[in-house]
Amino acid sequence: QVQLVESGGGLVQAGDSLRVSCAASGVIFGSYALAWFRQAPAKEREFVAAITWSGSGTDYADSVKGRFTISRDNVKNTVYLQMNSLKPEDTAVYYCAADRPGWRATRDPDEYDYWGRGTQVTVSS
């Protein structure tokens, strides 16, 4: 059974940094591309960042480019999202997702096969 479990969310102040993690089990982790999406109250789920199976390819939403960094550890079966210079508008539930083929880092949530349950990130002003 495939499981993606996010952790590391919390309450921070504007300008702070936070790292969220997503641990995978039940999959051949290295064969999947991974992504982070987020959903704020009363808003649709939106793409944040994605990374290919090898980590050589990444993609970021314009709203987080230069502030967030996605990375992965294929030995620990974990994907990370380092978030710096956080803003109140970054407040959302953050979800990780896994997709094959692992060579593409798509922004389309419909392409992702597996999803975690999310971790709440709240940024106060």
C-alpha cells in the first residue's frame, strides 16, 4: 500500500523559514516524480514545486520562485520543501504527490497518482 506522509508544518511569523517533509512507503520511490501542492481556505489547490526522479529537474510556481526549494533523498524516500521568507499568503495546507513517469515534473494535479493528507502551514503577519 502506497503511503505519503507529510510533516513539519506549523505556525511561523512572516519572514521566517520552515521545512516540510514527505516520507513515502510502498513505492519504488526513485521511479516517481514528486511535487508539492497547497490549498488555502476557500481556494483551489495550486501547484507549488515539482522535482524529477533524479532530482536534476525542478519547477516552481512564480509565487514561490526564489524563496522555496524542493529536494529529495532517494535513500530516505523523502521529499522536502524548504520555505524561506514566508508570507501570510503562503498559509495553506501543503500536500505532497507522486507521479510516474519520473522524468517529468508536471504542474497538473490530475497526473499525480498518489497524495498525502497534508500538513498545515500558517504564517502570521
